[in-house]
Amino acid sequence: WWPVRYVSKAHVWMAGKIRLREGALYDDQSQNFAGTQVELLQSAMIQRRALARLSDTLHMAIPTNSDGEITLVKLEAYQVQKSSIMELKATGPTDAFTRAFLDATMEEFLAYKKEVRETQAGDTYTSVTAQINREEAELKSAQDKLTTYMKENNVAVLEEQAKAAGAYLTQLLT
């Protein structure tokens, strides 16, 4: 009665934690992390990217129904209890396409996360570079002020004048 459907399953480890100096911590294990990853995995953007990968890279034909519409693979994702593992389940029209779509979805998901991380790292680099430039400008300004002060108030000359005045006072007292 029902059309044949094929199922393919996979697991993805979703941990993300970086410990930085001075006790700072980046942690992808927040309360909303799993839900965000599920939504991202099931998003139209990731599915479009996976379909594009299948047709462009693997030159795989995308199945269509009798009306010529693409027969989409149903993708379910959920977190395995008390773990950072996501279980993915794809249900589709053919065995090979369903498996390939699930693989492409995972690859595109990981590629997207890498792109986001690189963008964030680039933004962080830009921010740190700007901060360093500001601090260098402040340091140069402070060094220039110190140099000017030392020129105007030559310490060596002041010391010699103090010694001469001390010697003169000693001479007057004797």
C-alpha cells in the first residue's frame, strides 16, 4: 500500500569546548546547544547544500516523483540522552540516495560550522589587532612624552647641579 522507503542512520559527536588562559572558557554545551544543532541540521540551508553537493560533486541524480518534483529525504535529528551525540535518521526513496544524502548533510553541516568558526576567528583577530594598534599608539605617545620631559629636564644635568650645589654648601660651611 505504501511506497518503499529506505532508512539510513548516523551519529555525530557535537562536543565543543576550548579552555583559554586566565580561566576563560568557550563551551558549546549550553542548554540551547542541542536544540540549535538539531534545527541547523534540519534547516533548508543545510539540505540545499547537501543536495547541491550530491548533484555537483558526486553527480548523483536527485529522485523525483511522477510530477517531476524532487522527492525529499525526511531527516530527523535528536540528541542521545546524557551525551553530546546527535543521532540522525534519513528516510528516502532509494537506498543509495538516502545514504548519500545523509552523508552529504553531515559533511555540509560540519563545513558550515567550520565556516562560521573561521568567520568568528577572523572577527576576533580583527578586534584583537585593532586593540593592539590602539595600545601601541598610546605607548608611543607616552614614550614621546617621556622623551620630551627628559630633554627638558635633563636628569644628568640636574644631578650635576645638585652635586655642585652640595659641594658649594660644604665649602661655605668649612
